[in-house]
Amino acid sequence: MHRLTDIALKATRVHLAQQVVERAYGSMVIHQRDQSDVREAGNIMLRHLRAQAEDRQSCRVAWSETIRGMTPDHCVLINRQDRRGSMILPGQSMFILETEPAGYIVYAANQAEKAASITLIDVRAVGAFGRLVISGREGDVDEAAAAAIAAVERPAVT
């Protein structure tokens, strides 16, 4: 991960937002206002690895579930576990998605946010399995859930 991070940061104008160094499931999150820089960094890293985007491991949806009309007690426990600021409110719906490998969950979260007005409660993209938890009005959660699942079942290759 450190070598790939070094290559991406020195070859383009991207910024590093997150890096997880693990033997089997390392990851990084890079960003830049100009999407072409992010794409170029990805292409440079792939060339370094002598790989193509199509070589990536396919995604498996390990689990998904929607809970509708959350009770106050349930919300309190979820909000207590997640101390990052986003909270689920009583009466809202909650959608949970788990993917294998974990990295796909970031893409799923991005597509869910684009599809509907939802709140990201938790996004965990480290290790073998990733987990996404979103909340909001029932219709919005259903729309975002469909977008998230569609994204990981048919990821874009650009």
C-alpha cells in the first residue's frame, strides 16, 4: 500500500484521504476536484501492478436487509455504537448492506447517496467484508438500497 500510495501521490495531483495497510486487504481513498486526476492515478497504479480494472475480484453481496419504522430504543443503541455524528431517527427506515470484498462498499455508498436523500450511518470498508448502513424516509432508503446493490452487482469500468 505504501508503494502504491507513493506512486499515486507523486504522479498526479490527488490527495490521500484514507489508507489501510493490511496484508490481504489494504486500501486507500484518494480524491481530487478534477476526476481525471483520480482516474489517471488509478491507471498508473494498475500499470505498476501489471493489471487491468477487469482483473479485480468480483463483488458478492453477503447480506442486505431493510428495517422499516425504527423504534426509539433500537435507534439509541445504533447511535451509541456509531460516534461519527450521523444518527438514525425513530420512525426512519434503515438499510444494511455487506459486501465481499470490503472495498466495494465505498462505491455502493457513493451510488446510494447520489440516488436519494439518505443519511450515511456507517461505512466500513476494511477487511474481508464491508458494511454500509443508511437511514432515511422509507422511499428514499428503498431507492438508495436499489442503487447500492446495482452498483456492486454491475460496477462501472472506466
